[in-house]
Amino acid sequence: MNWIRLKQFEKSGTLVSVTIRESDGDASYTGYVQHVDPNFIVLGMVSEWHHDGLSIFRIPSVVSCDGSKLLDEQSRIVDWNCGKPDDVPDWPVFENDEALFRSLSLQPLYVFLYDGDAAEVGRISSVSSGGLVMSGVDAGGNILAEPITWTFDEIVQVTFGDEYSSTLYRYVYRQP
């Protein structure tokens, strides 16, 4: 994917469809390009007419990124319903995988990690040069007994600030 084209979408604030290469084929995601650098693209996700967190993908996994007349029309509805997406917070470090996940581990939040086949939600508890360990939580809000280990190479998508993982975090820690 042409990095310059991604930067153009970032500057324009256009709702786009991004196709990502995953282990079992390609998958499409809809959102606003919020950040692009040589390593990562951050997509402000859109789900059911509202903003739903930020998803981070590696640039080499991006197959395509396109806007359309239909997406422009849908963008007007999203803007009407909830306004423009928030900016990317200033605390994620996009230098490399280790720096990114270390910066995520310092925040009071759950992340959604996806490998192309399966996903886990939880809090990153430690980060090393090759991967991370997270304290996972199931869909019932129960903290898993065993930690979950991920290598960076396994992770296709990391999402935070989305309704699903944010609600689980608030439930587990009993925050309003």
C-alpha cells in the first residue's frame, strides 16, 4: 500500500475501508485514518453509526485503503450522530512493536488483540523484545486464571477504547 496515499486519507478525514492481510485471508475495516507512520496505521473504527475505539495495524499488512461515495454518505450520518472522531492520544509510542505495547501497558485499559483467527481482551502486564503477557478476561467479566502470552508476530490488530473492551474494564474494576 502506498504510504503517501494513506497520509492523504489521514489529512482529509475521509471515512475509508481498509483491507488488512490476515492469516486466513483479507479482512476489511471501516474507519478514519487517524495516524500513519512508516510502521503503523491507526484507524478510528466506526461501528453502527458511532466511533468505536482505535485499531492499530502494521503498514505491511495493509492491502488497500479506499474511500467511496457510499462511505462519504455514511460519514455524514456518523458526523451527525456523534461528531468527528477524537484525536489519537499523545501517549502511544509508534517507534516499534515493543515501544507500542509498552506504552499501552502503562495505561489503565483493556486491549483487544487479534491474530487473524482468535481474539483476547485484557490488560497487558509485561512486555519483552519479542512479545507480551496479558491478564485476560472472558466475555462474562471473569479474569482468566492463566496469563496469555503473545508474540508480536502473531498480532494482526490491537484495539483500545472500543465499547467491548472498555465496558469489560469498567465492569471488572467496577468503575462507572
